Amino acid sequence: MFPTKSIALKTSNVRQALDSANLDSVNSVSVNSESSTNVISIPVQANGRERGTMLLIALAVLTLLSIIAVTFVALMRLELKATENFRDQNKAYLLSSSAESEVISMLRSRPFWEGHVRNDRSRSPWIYGITGGDGRSRIGGVLDLREAEPDETSLGDQLTRGSYPGVSGSKDGKDRFRIKLIDTSSQIYLNGEQDTLAQMLTNLGMALKSDVRYGVNPLWSGPKESGKQLNGEELIIFRNRLPGGKFSTKSELSALIGRENMLLLADFVTAHAWVNPYTQRSGAGREVINRVGGQSNNGGTAGTTGVNRSLPRDPRNQQVTGAAQVVGEPRAPININTASEPVLIATLMGVGGRRAFPYMSINSQSLESGNQGAIDFGGGTLAPVKEELTLQQTPVWVYSQPLTVDVARKIALSIISQRKIRAFKSWVAPLGSGDIGFEDFIHRLPSDIFPSADSVWVLNPQSTTTDNQIQKISGGTGGSSRMWVAGVSQVERGTRNGVSLPTDAVNAWYYDMMRSIVIANANPNTRINKVNPNAPAFRAIDKSNLVKFAPGNDKSDVRMGHTTEFCFDSKGIFEISSIAEITGGGNSSDDVFSEAQRRSIVKLFDVYHHTTQNQFESPFRAIGKSSASRGGAREYVTSWPDPMDALHPDHFTGSHQDGRIELSGAIDAQMQVSAPSARLARWSGDATLRLAHTFRFRDEASLRKLGNLLRTASNPQAKLKELGKVLDASYSQKGSIYKQRYSREVW
């Protein structure tokens, strides 16, 4: 029996209460109708409320446990997938790293000097962008490693067993990699300090724009030539504001030109390259200051931007005669055998120079104008008789038109065509070797590649104006005009072809100048003509004359006309771009599950570079066998441009700006192996021999006097006078104009 409780309900609510009640058992129900309120007594189980609560709690606990279990299972699956992804990511990274190490090992195992034999991967693995697997030229910058085949433009392979093997005969997954290897000597060095680096970067943008394979100039602040158009000078300003004033990586340039433009530009520029510390530039052009911090130079202040020009260089103040003006300027060379077409164009574009022309003005009058055609007694025809009243010789400067993008592209395409046949490996190839030197190649180019002869600007430095005097040397019938229009005769062409010299049929003087401009810009050897006593080493233009006029019609400002030099081999620094991919098995065999990309700069070797007379003489001087040694210490060999035998060996150790080695001539060689006393006794009685050959020698008394003067810091005029004796008539006939050549203040 359960205890009974009485519940008072209104009569109207009794049925509702009964219908709503759900009792296990009811013993009695009593209704008291006498009262206004009906009372029903319903027996109720005392602990019914507690049993319903436990059921709810149990259901809640079970639900929670189910959620935890499902979550745990989901987390386990996610952890498994994350672990697989982590594994694949690390495998892809390690595969990419291993591929890079394999390439480095391959590069170290190849003898680099054999790269000139053939332009292929087996001999020249660093060559990128020369020839594709389809035999056509690839120029870099457009090769996506995801789509590249392991052909001549991309090294690639895959592991024997992939991470995801196929099931029941389905396709296996692949662990594969591809590598793009670029010699940084084939790219433009962004951290270069040369005067014309900004011009080269602007040239590169123009070369890409004018190429149908690109059609876009990446030097814009936005993609697809949107936003603000930039130039090379603005890139240099941006670089100078970076920490240290240099790019630590070329990716930093993305902050200025954007990621899309950087992807297009990336294969053509580098932040790491070998720099030749001994290259020279002309001192006659207006200098560009690539510095930061408000330094001043010649009145021009660099300010905070880091780029400014010095004071203008008026061409009317630059005489044809006088000492050559060259200034040291380290530059990173471009590898002519690996550089892409746009880089070659950027290096050639804008190059210009000037050459001294011997203008001659003759004023004459005819004395016997009436006897033209008369027959004399000997049966001949009498020529008109003229009297020369005045003859004026005026050396003038002939300034070339800088190479345009179209001219630069023609030369670049000719270079690419030649290097596919045989790589360049020297400036002048030995006769009969089967090779072609770069200078030989330029001499063989057709003359119509270059601007026409009437495109020059002829300026008389003695004039008060900068007017073009081209008509004075190209028009008329005088000696100057004949020299200007003259070409190589038919008789000489065969001989000149045999030794790879130009054979222009007309305007040979001008086209020799244009070819020499390209050669002087490309060749790192200075070879200053004014200190060159050897005619075979002469060339029409040297580095001191690589200057040009400023753009536009203003001819009162001379600018630098060089860019940078070429080289024939790698300098040991390479850019390796690699991509590793892991694909799934079966139906997912073409789906990339994981990918890793790397771009690294590696330096495999250093370059031991000797190019000056001082560097050549140093090891010989250490053992007492330099050119200046007496008594045949080094027989029959001498170095230039300093005449070491005529200078004091303790104070003059050779030029720091130029260098050349020559075999001595017959008489010089005999004098070289003779003691000083024997030299004087043997040749002092022959004035002709003394005048012709003592440019290289000095007698013992003069040598002692010169040594005593050089040991003191005073009396510089006496030093110059004693040095100049080797150039006086008693020593040689070289002339007083070169006396200042031996002054350290001038040279």
C-alpha cells in the first residue's frame, strides 16, 4: 500500500487532472461534493520525481559520450591526415633539397673548361635557355617548372618508388622533381655600382616590351603595365634605401614592382654575382652618383635618394689630344654564352663612343685653268696646275649614335646563332683553330646592322658651338671626304677575310669605329691607344672614348657610353630553382598531394683573376725576374703599357689599369739580355738605333738619379723631368705630349 495524499482541485479541473495523471496504481478516490471545492484523494508514489531525473541524466551522459567518441574518431582521422601531409611535405622538401644537392655535385664534377666544346648538359650543365628539347631557342623567364619536361631547359627525374603505390594494377603515384639552373653571370647584377646600371635596367624593360614572346614591360608598379611606370633609376633609388643599400635577395624588388612583374623579371636579374674589380670607364663623361647620405661630388649632391649626376661635361672643353682619361669602376660581366636574348639586348643597347677624325681644309686656286686638255710634246695630257694657299688640319670628334633596341636585337640574335654552332671562348681566335673570337665575330657582321654613316654628330672642340659638322667631312672632294667615304679595296678583301678583319666596301673608317665601340665595351682589357706603341694592338676606340651625348637635341653634355663587359665562362655563382611534387596513386595519380619549391644561390668556386701589368709582374718581381730586371733575368718577354725597362723597378711596378704581354723584337731582345754597360757601348754610336729603341731602356747614371729623386717626396718637377728623359730626343722620338704619362697624379 502507498500512503495517500489529498489534493484539492476545483470541480471543473477534476477530469483534466485525472486525464493528466499517470499513476502506477490508485487505491481510493474520494470526492467531497458538499464543499464548494471538490477534493479528490489520489494515492501518489512518493519518489516518482527522482526516477525521471535519472533517466534524463543518463541520456545526457550517453549523448555526451557519443559526441566525445565521434569527435575522437574525427580528430584521429585529422591527425592521421595531418601526419600524412607533414610526411609528404617533408618528403617533398627533402626531395627538393636532394635534387639541389645532386645538381651541385654534378656541377663540381664537370670540368668547366670543357664547356666550350659543346653547348649541352654533359659538358656545360649550367647553360640554361640555350636550346629546348624541341631544338628551338628558349630564352628564360617563361619556363614554368610545373610544366617543364626534363629536357635541355630543365633537369628532372623521379624516384623509383613513389609515396603512394597503385592498388590492383592501378597507376603508381610519383615522387618527381624538376630543376632550373641559371648562371648568375648571365643576369644583370642589381647591386652593381657602375654608372650605367640604371640605363641597363631600363633597357631590359624595353627589350621585354618589344619582344613578342613577352610584350610587357615589368617596370610598372602594377600588373600588366598598370599603376606607375618605373625606370632603372627608380629601382636604384629603392635599392639604396634598403639596409646596407643593397638587395639581399631579388625578391625584395617585389615590394616596388609587384609579384606578377617580379615573376617575369626574375630570370633576368640577380642580387649575387662575381664582380671584376679592375675594369675601367671613361673619365670624359658626366658621372652618375649611386650613393646615399648627402655626399657631394663636383658640385652635385646625392641627397637622400642616392642617385644624382655630377656637373655637365661640355664637349667643347675636351680636346682630341692629351692623356687618356680612364677611371676605375668595378662591374659584373655578362656571360655571352649563357645570357638570354633580353639580357644581351640590355647590355648592347645605348652603347656609344667617339673617334678622332683628322679633318683637313685645303684652300687652293688654279693657276693654269686654260690649258685643260692641251696636248704636250710628249703626247700626254696636261693637268690643271693649282697652288695650295692654306692647309688647315683640325682633329674633330665623331660621335656615334647610341645603339637602339632594334640594332641591339640584331647583334644579340647573331650572337645566339653563333654560339649554337660553337661557343665563344676568346677575343681573337688563333688562325686555323676553327674557333671564332668575339672580335672576329664583330668584324664579320654586315655593315647594315649598324646605324648609317650619316647618323653621326661631328663636333669641333675648338669651335664655340656644338653644331654638327658632318657636311665638312662627308661633302666635297678634299682629302677628308675621300677618307670618310673610302672602303676596303677589292684586292684587300680576300686577305682581310682570312684574318677576320672587316671588309666594308664604303665608309670603312666609320664602320671600323662602330665595331670598335662594341668590342671596347665588351672587352675588359683596357688597351689604351695613347700608351700603345704596338700597331697590331691598336683599335679604333678604347674605353676612354666610350662616351655619348645626352638624349635629345642637347649636345652640350657628354654622358657615359658603356654598360658592362662580356665573359666566356661561369664565375662560380649559380641560381638553382627546384620544385618537388608527390602525386597520389590510382585515380589520383595526376593529382599533386604535396609540393615544395626552393630557390637557392650557391657559390661553387672563386675566380683568380689577373688582368693588369702590375698583377703579372708581381710574382716575377718577387723572384727578381721582372721586365725591369737587368742582365737577361727574363729573356725576350716584356709587359706593357709601362715601359718597365725605362723606369725604376723599386718605384714603378707596372700599370694598375691595363696590361699586355709581348715578345720583344730582335734588337730589343738583344739589348734585353745585355748588361747596361754593354748596351750603352754597343748602341750609343748609332743615333738611329738609339732613337728607335731606347724608349724601353735607361742608362745606369739616369737610373741612379731617378731612384734618388723618387725616394724623396719633394721636387715633383725634377721627377717628371727625369722621367721624361726617356721620351726626349736623346732617348726617343715619342714626343713631349706623353711626358705627363709617367706622373702618378695624371695616370
